[in-house]
Amino acid sequence: MVRREPPQTEEGWYAFHDLRTVDWEAWRDAPERVRERALDEAVDFLGSAEAVADAEEGDSALYAVVGHKADLMVVHLRPTLADTERLERRFERTEFAQFTEQSSSYVSVTEASGYSERAREYFDGEVDDDSGLAQYIQSRLHPEIPDSEHVSFYPMSKRRQPGQNWYDLPFEERAEHMESHGDIGRDYAGRVSQMITGSVGMDDWEWGVTLWADDMTDVKELLYEMRFDPSSSKFADFGPFYVGRKFPPADLDAYLAGESVPTADATDESTGERVAHASASGAGHDGNAGGGHGARGDGESVDPPAESHAGGASDGETESVSESSEGGAGGRPAAAQKDVDAAELDADEAAQTLANFGVYPEEYGAGDYALVCYADADAEDLVDEVDGLRGNFDHYDTHVLTSVRANQGQTAIVSVWANEGAADTAIGFLTDIDAVTHSARGPLGDAGEAGREGEAGASGAEGGDAESDTTAADIRAELADEGVYAGQPHGEDVYALVLYSEADPETLDAEVSDLREGFDRYDTHVKTAVYGDVAEDSDTIAVVSLWDTESAADTAADFLTDLPGIVGRSQDRAGFGTMGMFYTVKPDYREEFVDTFGTVGGLLAEMDGHRETALLANREDETDMFIASRWDAKEDAMAFFRSEDFRETVQWGREVLADRPRHVFLA
């Protein structure tokens, strides 16, 4: 009999979910003075618990439960089991407890365990305490309850049935299951946050799963999708689910009176200040309670940000769904982050700062959030480290872009996220980079209103500008007047990247194939392929990548420019460029098409302002071609499009092409 290897684990705070049913008849029949005393004692106790007046650290929260299984749920997180036991007894001593019955409870402890190689390095002591991974795992073990409006709690265990025994699987197979499971959760980062707690030896199930969201349908969609993953469908059993809404202790009287909670004038009993609560827009921490990304025992789960990816995962049901703010749960405790000064920017200042480093409104959207980390190092010295972070950031839908930029001798890491909560998580990892000295952050307003000044650091290959967009539109309109269709490929809003390489074609094929597999995970990806010049005396090789959005294309450019032998993008070449994309030739006419192109090429060579024209074919599909041309100026190219020779070529093309030719302009 083989004894299977368990993952290493580390435990943090104890969790106590206290579920109560209210005796509504007894409450209604009680004298007013009794109810007032009961309310005062309950609000005092719950307010004190939320303020963690009973311990050095921890957290607590109160929820109104929907359904027959309970009316109220209090969640306590404390450093010791004795702390939670004492809280349970203190509540029972209140007058209000006499009007409730403990319909259920759950005792567990936050945990992280190591299935991934990086997590094992942490447990083996090979990771610095101040590293991003170590701080992330600690934030899972010592979480902060988010301000999300809704909560969903349930216990679960892994199956031990014949043929479905989780604990009889080899370590590597369990690790593979959990990695696949975590991939699902990444899609819900920023929408759902979580806490996974272990309860083996403490309660009837093996794990407790607590999920938070402002929209409960996000929780439903997450868990529904996970049910089809083998780690759930084959190996997981689930207990009862409890769903509730968060409200402050000060609103307990309104709750018992059947009024809407939280109320508009709720105050924190411990401070006397008005309480801020989550709204549909996700106000509040917007983060997970440390149990988010990548740390699970063997229950369901969802995955860690940046370098902590898959680190500290236990086997629970939802690994790593969310990023957090305040450097707290889900990311890393703010106190543990490197002490880096951060300037707060308004929307105009944030847009201007990004523009100074060549990042323009076309690359982000209204409502995004910007981070700029200034570094005392050359840009090229930071590229590898930032590329590693970006590779992990890209697992999250909330990530917009991250790149190293330079302007007038100043190097900076620019990172844009879909919301402030996600940016709060990312900033901890970015400021962990040794060369980072200070940072700036702020919201990005209406992309259409953001300024475009400060272009000293702009890279023409990285971001478009309003002038070039207008030029392209003008060209298409002018050609339309001439009866020539010149929309973007297939009439879609497709953005083209063309890069030339001097690498061995077969080597490039393999590299692009690997990239394409990653690109295909994104709905915005149209195609990426290697094209070669059909002329026997030419060794021109180009990589063409098409995307639905400009921001996606710019993100892809960062990866494509790392391909071997890249010598430049078509935009980097001087002059005016046109490119005919999607020339799909009928197989029987391919040879004739190539011959005719040779004739047209001869005519082009004699035209004023013509520099070069090449016909390139997809190395994996010889009927897929494009024509790349360079001209001295737009007027020279337009003269060709107006010529009789061009019209005759277009007419002939309708017979031999499987699709109508389209043109992309790369001015």
C-alpha cells in the first residue's frame, strides 16, 4: 500500500462562523425595556468585536442571512482558538442571545499549503520574508474581511469513494487538478473574493469556503463553472450554503424592525463615525480576505496575483478569485510592503503622467486606474523582471497593461488596471522591485478627454495617436470616393501588428506557435502567423498578428518583440505604408496570382515615390497572403490606387480570390 504525500501547510488565524436564528415571537412579546437592553448589549458586543477590542489583531463582520437556515451570521477571525471561544461565550452572556438559537456554527483556521514549486520553496525557507510570495501567503493567513455587500459560506470535503478517492491520488495529479481549478477562478478576479479555511479535526467537514461579492450572481456563475471541473465534479462534496448581506451592528434595531439595512445613517459603535458600506459599484476594500488567490488545502479554489501565482494553495473549492485594496486581504498587508512614497493624482494628472511615458487614452478606458513606479535603473535592466510580473498579471481580466517606459532619462514602470482594488494588489509587487524609489497613482477619467501633451517619451510603435487615426479615416474616405473599399480587414475593427525577423524561419515558426496558443485564450485575438516572401531571391520573414482592440494589440506587441531576430515593426520604417491583408487566393489560382503580382510589381517599380513592395505568404497556409508596400508619401500611394492598372488588378482579383481584398494603412 502506497502512502501518498500530503502538501505542506501553514496555519494562521482561527475562523468562527456563528449562525443564529431569532425567536421572532419571543422578541415581539418582550417588554420594550427588555428589547432596548438586549439591543444595547448586542450592539455593544458586535461593535466591540468589529473593532477587535478583545485581541491584538483579527476581524469580525455581521450578516443578515436569507432563507430558513439562519437569520444572522457573525464571522470572527482571531489569532487563537481561545479568542473565538471567548467571543462565543461573551455573546451568550448578552440579553439579546436569549432571543436567539445557534442553528449552526463552523470552526476552522486559515491555511496555506504547497502544491506548486514556488509554494514548496516558501515552505522550505527558500523565499525571503519580504518577497511578494511570502507577503501574499501571510495575507491569506491573516486576512481582512472585505466590505462586499454579499457573502456565501459553505463547508466541503474531498471524496474518498472507490475510484474517486482524492487522498489516494499521486501528489502531482492533485497539483495538476488544483492548478486547472485555479485557472477558472482567475476569470472572476475583482468580482468575487474568498477565504479558504481548513477544519480537519475541528468540524464535520474538511474546509470552510467563504465568498464575498457585490453581485451574488458572480458567485453563482463562479461555482457553477467550477462544478464542471474534475476537482469538483469527481472529488468534492458540499455542505449547506448560507447567503447573507453585510450590515453594521448599529443597524441591528432596524434589521429586527424589518427595515432596510444597512441604513443611510449607520455609525460605528466603537468610534462613533458613520460606517461606509459596499455598494453595487464595489466600494470598500474590493478585495479578498486573504483566502483569495492560490492558497488552498484540498477544497475548491481560485489563484494568487503576480509572482505568488499558485503559491500557498490548499485543496479547497475556490482558489484565488480576487484582488484587494488597502494592501490587505488577497494581496499583502500594507505594513509589510516596502516603504515607497506614493503621490495621489487626479484624473487629469494621471492621464498626463501616462502620456509623458508614451501611454495614451487609446490604450486604456474610462474608469481604469493608473500606477507609475519610478525606478533608479536603466529601462533594459528592468525588462525581464517586469515581464515576469506581467505574465502573472495577465491571468486577471482586470489587468490592462504593464510595461517599462522611459522619458528624458527617467525610467518608470507603468501599470494600468480596471479598478483601484486590483491596482492596490499590484502596487505591492511592483514596489517590491529593488530599483523602484517612489510611485504615483490615480484614476483615469474619460479616455476621450485625456490630454495628449508630453509626447517626449512616446514610442510611435507602442501607441497610436489621434493624428494617425484621422489620417487612416481620411484615406479610407478618399478611396471610397474613388470606388475602392479600404476598410480594416473584413470590415472589422481589427488592429494589425507586423514585425520583421532575421531569425531562422523554422525557429520562428515554433516560437510563434507557442505564443499563438497563449493568444488564443483571449477573445480579442484574431490570428497570428509567420509569413515569408514568395520571391525566391528574398528571405524576408514577417510575423503578422491581428487583434480586435488596439490595447490588446499593444499588449501582444510586448510579447512579439521578444521573438528571435526581430528587426522592427512596419510602422518603424520610414515613408508611408499600405498593407493588403486577407488576400485569400483560391488554391487553383495561387500560381497565377504570384505571376500576376510579379507583373504588377514591375509596374510599381516604375512609379514615382514607390520604395518597395513584397508579396508574403503564410508559411502554414500558402493561399493566405498579404502585400506590403512602402511609398515616399501618401499622395504617391493614392496615385497608384487611382490608376487604371490598379482597377484592372482589382477586377481580376475578384475571379481568383476567395475573399474581397481589404487594406490596412500603416502610416
